[in-house]
Amino acid sequence: MVENKSSIMQIHPPTFRFLKNIEKNNNREWFRENKPEYEKAMSNIKAFTAAVEKELN
């Protein structure tokens, strides 16, 4: 799937959900079970920060 600029320039709701959940469940077992969500959240945050950095330069 090709993402357009507007979809890259935002932190998606599932990323915020992951962050709220890890705050409540900050332990190794929960993290192992939810690692795929972590990887998606990290990908989203990296894309967002790269897009912001590009706009600032």
C-alpha cells in the first residue's frame, strides 16, 4: 500500500493505543505478547519524525 503525504504526517490512533497500553502494562511478558503492535507503532513514529524533519529542512 502506498501512503500519501497526509497519512504519513500523523501519528495514527493505534500508536497512541499502544503507548497507553504499555504505560499500564510495562512488563516483559506483556511486551513480548504485543511486540507486533510495538513494531507497527515504531514504524509509524519513525515515518512521522522523518516527515517532520524533511519539512523542517
